[in-house]
Amino acid sequence: MADDKSKSPADASTIWGGRFEAGPDAVMEAINASIDFDQRMYAQDIAASQAHARMLANQKIISTDDADAIIAGLDTIRSEIEASSFEFSRALEDIHMNVEARLTELIGDAAGRLHTARSRNDQVAVDFKLWARAALDAMDGDMQALQSALLDQAEAHAASVMPGMTHLQTAQPVTLGHHLMAYVEMVGRDRGRAADCRARLNESPLGAAALAGTSFPIDRDATAAALEFDGPARNSMDAVSDRDFAMEFLAFASILSVHLSRLAEEYVIWCSAQFSYARLGDAFSTGSSIMPQKRNPDAAELVRGKAGRVIGALHGLMIVMKGMPMTYGKDMQEDKEPVFEATETLQLCLAAMTGMLGDTKFNTDRMAADAGTGFSTATDLADWLVRVLGMPFRQAHHVTGAIVKLAEDKGCGLEGLALSDMQGVEAGITADIFEVLGAENSVNSRTSFGGTAPGNVRAAVAAARKRFLD
Ligand code: ARG
């Protein structure tokens, strides 16, 4: 029986075509087939079928002998796929029917009992959820690796002063460590969104059958538990038509891609000759074929660009789903490629950003020199007037504005003004003022919770290692 190929279905219509007289047109087959991409879910398809077969036997819906044969046959198929000796066939449409057809070749009639109390509608939903769950887990590890790389640089640069910017204009001095820690927080929230998505998707559709449930005495709790779901989805129609999990997955993925793109943009700016705040090692730089002096941060530009694909995937799937009446429609076969592509793209981008961070030398002298320019300590001057002279902040702001104007006219920084110049604007100013005008003094004074002072950054790094890396 085991090698009886005469029973092997040649195309999908031999599985579902009881009332069909002719096979499909070649174009029909081309538009219908999903095997080229859904073969990625082979492990999930096999695991779900094995759980289903075991449950059917436990419930005495099929014999234990048949279940054993099915489970062993599916093990063989998994090995064949992993050894690349399995022949995927477009004529068999999708992963579900490719596996079932091969199972029929391997074990004969017993294979036909596997599809009792099941439909491809609950089958594809369970496979896809299992795949998405594994992808979220894998990406969580990748995001953690990125946080770890950010933390290493943040710790090394807890006290490296740089210009903090708003509107891409120098605003106030900050530390590079503080700047990088902002991304640790962002990626931390991305991981939280992935965890939320995982928790919400973790209900098993298996046993919803086509859409209405089944008349067989199945045990949905058992299959849910075997596949490590929290429990069965409560409504059979929702179970087969729910694709929120895929949309939520892509929403998480899109926000993450935006965060990566923002960090990538910082790299592009920092690596430019005009800024020269960072230098990527040879491993993450590319040259130009005509301009020998160039060192381009191509990987950063690609991370920035690839956000477009991920956001496009979210939009694409939402547009597929927005007009779908209950329950399943073949439109929904368009759900998987966006999720596969977004996952592949993000895993590459996360690895690239992590690699770049490890391969970056920051030009701390250059950043420190810029940190004091652009009257970046003007707020510190105003704060001094409030603190020492008891001036209302609005008035201090006004006085400081006049002093900035004076420095601008003289073409120097605030610290380059003579005490007498400043006293000409506000007689109460003393030589102590110079202590707050340096960029380093400025960052050292920012000790409020969440502020940029080096001590704060070191404490934030230690706390983040516990929160995110343990
Ligand atoms: N390949 C299909 C998909 O990805 C599987 C479900 C097919 N169900 C059906 N009733 N035609 O959606």
C-alpha cells in the first residue's frame, strides 16, 4: 500500500472535484496556486494535522491505527521537505493539498480520514497563526539584540556631549548615550506591541471546520492545547475569517520599520561629511564606482527605504480585507505574502542596524565642539537668572534673548561674551554665570528624572539591561 502511486491525486481537483468533469485551465491553475509561497508553512501544517489526527483517534472518530499511520506519514513528509526531496506541485494548489496528496501516496486510504471534521478554512487559519506566532518570537529576539547593541554604545557614551536637536537645529546639549537610549525605549514598545499581538492571536481556529463547526464529537480544547494555544476561538465563523492577527502583526511591523527608518536617517546624517559625527567601519560602508573619496552608508539608506515595503504590506492587506463579508473568500489567500515579506524585510533590517551599531566609531570631539554652538546653553542662562536672581522665567527668557542678540552681533558664543557685556543687559549677573554656559555643565545639570545627565544615563542603561535583556 505504502507505495501505491495509482491513488496519488494528480491535481487538486482530484481532491475536491467529485462533481467536476474537466480539470482547470492553465490560467486558472496559475491564479489559484499558493504553493510557491505557502510552502513556508509546511511545519505548521504538519504539526496541526498531527494534533488533529491524534484528537480524532482519542475521540474515537478514526481508529488509532489510522491516526498512527497518518502521524508517521506526516513525519516522513516533514523529513522529505527538510531534505529538499519533496516535489511541490502547483497543480495541487497549496501546502495543505500538497501534503495530503503525498500522505495518500505514502499511506493510502487512511490519509483520506485526516480531513474529517476539518476544512482548509480552519486549516489555513491555524497554520498561518502558528507561523505568525513563531515569527513574532523570532523577531522579539532580533529586537532584543538591537537593544543590546544600542545599550553597549549608550553605556560607552553616557557622558559624550552632542547637540540635541529640534527641527534639526541645535537646541540644547545632550549626551549621545541619552540619544541612543531613546531608541532602546522605542524598540521596547515595539516588543510590547509584538507581545500584545501574540497574546491576542493565540486562540485556535482548528475545529471550526468550513465555518459552522462540525457534527463530529471533536475536542477543540485538546487540539488547542497540543498546539500551545490558550484555548479554542469561541466563534467558528470568526475563527475562519479573522485576519486581524495578520493586520495587527503588520501594524506592529510598520511601526517598528518606522523606528528603524528614523535611526537609519540619523546614521545618514551623522555619517555625512558635513556632520561627521559617526564613521561606519568598512564592513558596513560602500564605495562609489566613480568618486574614490566616498564612504556611503548604503545599509542605513536601505533600512530607511525598506520601511516603504513594510508599510505597503499593511496597507495591502487592509485593502484586501476591508470588503470581505463573513466568512472565507479566496481573496484571503492574499494575506500571507505581505506578512512573509514584512517579516523577512524586518529581520534583515534589524540585523543590519544591530551590525552597524557594533561597527560605528563616534567622533566625540566633533560632537562636543558642535554641542556648544548655536547658543545651545541659552536655556541654562535663563534658568540661572531664575534660580540666582529670582527672576520670573518669562522675564529671564527676554533678558537671555537680548544677551544672545549681543553675542550674535559680536560673532561669538555666549561663553565668549565679557561679563561687562552681559551686565550691560542685566546688572545682577555675576561671574558665576560662566559655570552654566559650557555644554558639559549644561548636561551635568540635567538630573531630573528622564534627563540627559551622564549619571542618569548610566542608571537608565543599567535599568534597561534588567528590563529588556534578562
Ligand atoms: N490556499 C488557501 C488560502 O491560502 C487555503 C484555503 C482554501 N480554502 C478554500 N475554501 N478554498 O487561503
